[in-house]
Amino acid sequence: MNHGLLPTELIILLNNNWLYCKYRLTNFKTAMKKTIFIFILLIISTSSFSQIVNVEKKRKQKKGFQATIGLNFTVKETGSRILELKNNIDLQYSNKAHNIILLNNIKLLSVDKGSLINNGFQHLRYNYTIKDSSFLTLEVFGQYQYNEQKLLKKRIIAGGGPRFRIVQSEKISWYFAPLAMYEFEQLSDDDNTEIKLFRLDSYTNFRYSISKSVSFNLITYYQPDFGNFNDFRVSGETGIRFHINKYLSYGVNYAFDYDSQPPTDIQNTFWYFKNTLILKL
């Protein structure tokens, strides 16, 4: 018997009448702290690794007020005491030409009473669609963010610009937004480095229904420094979903985050690959 292999875990999250079933297979041989740290870092990096918040993924199409609030507290004993706290708030309001999005995400994890990972963000965005035209939308946003894993002590951004609807049909939906933003960053390195600059904040959101049972989506962000285009960030997520029947579907997602000039000793590329089984009741 292989005692180093744990049974497959079935994770069930209930959200707006959807049941998300994700299978996770965890394999580790010892309870040594170093192994536990690596395991935790891998899990965290697959869920919230990007400095670019993917607001397009969160955007809802329904009108009216919608709210999703989640609070999770976990205690694990695996030779070391692991405490994990997660808080997610997703509030959205849409009425005719107006749309407001408020996102909050906080994750705190400690091992043996020592802080290991602490990251989170708060994001507020307002959209106004020009009267008699769904082609052009104006949007403004602000965000506060921190991420100990990336030595990001503080990141404050504010910006805005136009959002264009390129194509909208039964099969294809395509939006593009060339925004501009001001960015202030303070790093938790030895010099407490501060960075102040203006960036292009462009993104595209493309969705394609290949057939009644298969759909594809792609979201990509590109954020270069206006004063130095060699300093840029690229973040993206692509996925394909197979609708097996009216109740069951299967999704495959790949996401990445690239920073051309990350802080010292921080890798410039993060990515994850995820399989999801979705049961709609």
C-alpha cells in the first residue's frame, strides 16, 4: 500500500445555485516543514498569484443587484499547525447604462504561529454605457493590493478609459479596452523601493460558442509602462468548457502571469492548469 498518496478529495462550493466540484490529488511523502511550505505555496499560487486582477472573469451579465460573500477558516495538523483564513466579497449592480463592481479578496496563512503568506486586494469599478449605443462604455476604477509572496507591500492604482464592444452575436462576444492608469508600488525589499508611473491597461475578452456543447473563452491583460515599454506585465486566462448534458459540464483552464521586471529574487512567470467538473442543479 502506498501511504504517501492521499485519496482524491472532492471539493464542493455552492454559489448562486451552482455546484462546483473540483477534484484535487495531493501527493507528499513526509510531514517535514519544507515539504509543507512547498505544498502550501503551490496551492496558493494556483488561486491568487497575479498582480493583475482579472475583473473580466468576475463580470456578470444579469441586471440588478448580485452578491457573493464567502468566509473560510481552516485548521490543519500535519506535524505542523496550519491556519488559513479566506474572505471573498463580490458585489455587483447593473441597471440600464450603469454598472458597479466591488471585489474584496483576502488570504492569510500561517504555519506554527508564523505568517507565511498574506495577500489580498480591494477593487472598485464603475461602467457607464453611452446612451443609445452599447458599442461604447466608459469605465473608471481603483484598486488596493498587497502580496507578500511577490514582496509587494502596497500597490495602489487608479485609471479609466473606453471599453469597446467589437462583436456581439449568438456565437461570438468580443470586447476590447485600451485604458490608462496611475500606479504606486511599495516593495518589502531591503530598500523599501517605491515605484510611481503611468501604464497602459489594455485588455480583451473573447468568447466563442463552438457548438451547443462546447464553448471557448480568452481574457488577456497587457500593462506596459508608458515611459519604458520594456517594463510590462502580461496576464491571461483561457478555457474550454464541454457541456455533457443539461446538468453536467467539464472545464479546462490555463492561466499565466508574466512580469518583465519583477522584484529581486522573485520569478517573473507564474501559471496554473485547472480541471473543473460542474454540476448544475
